[in-house]
Amino acid sequence: MSAFQAKLERFETLAAECELIANRAVDGSKRELYVRLGARYRELASDMRTVIATVDAAA
């Protein structure tokens, strides 16, 4: 597994964990924090997919 693939999986895992926490949060501000954090990790995962596709295309 490449380092890029490992990062992608980590970002996806973190996003899912944040979404799970957000769904269970009672405090509205903490819920919003974890929703935003999960969305950011999803963005990073998307960016990492782009990097992987670019590297694969260049190879």
C-alpha cells in the first residue's frame, strides 16, 4: 500500500468517526464542530484521490 493510499484511508476513517460523533452529540456546538471537521476530512480524502489519480496517470 502506498503512503498516499494509507493517507486516503486515514482521512476517510477520521471523517466517518467525526460524523458518528456528530450524530450522537447532545451539545449543538460540539455537533457543529464535528460536522465541520468531518466535512474537512472528506475534502482531504477527495484531494488525496486526485493526487493518487494524477500519480497513477503519470506512471
